[in-house]
Amino acid sequence: MSTKITTKGQVTIPKTLRDLLELKPGNEVRFRYNENREIVMEPADGGRFTSRFEKLRGHAGPGPTTDEIMKMLRGDDD
């Protein structure tokens, strides 16, 4: 994925990345150079972007307890 730098030094963040990171107009991001010589983009407020897996965490509900699962596996009809 690539993008061009404008004469003003601006770049457009590709839509795929904006959608993945849920970036909206007005969001502020910060760029930094890390120890691996990579440029890292992160939220300017010091937080971090949520991964697509983290967004799904907890959506299945609490589920059965360990004791309830063991009863089901043993076939207990109490």
C-alpha cells in the first residue's frame, strides 16, 4: 500500500487503514521513530488503537461456569 506526498508535505492515510483503525475526521495521531527504524503512528492522546480481535472480546456473553461445563461433560442430570 502506498501513497504520494503532496507539495505541502501531506499524505493521505489509505481508506483501508482508516477503516481498520476507525480513524475519523478530526482524530489526532502522532508519528514517532522507533528503535527498529520504523515510523509508528499512534493516537495523539497516548492511548492505543484497538485491534479487531479486542473489539470482539466479550461479545459471546459470560457463558457457563467451569462447574456447569464439567456437569455437561459428565452427563450429570442433577
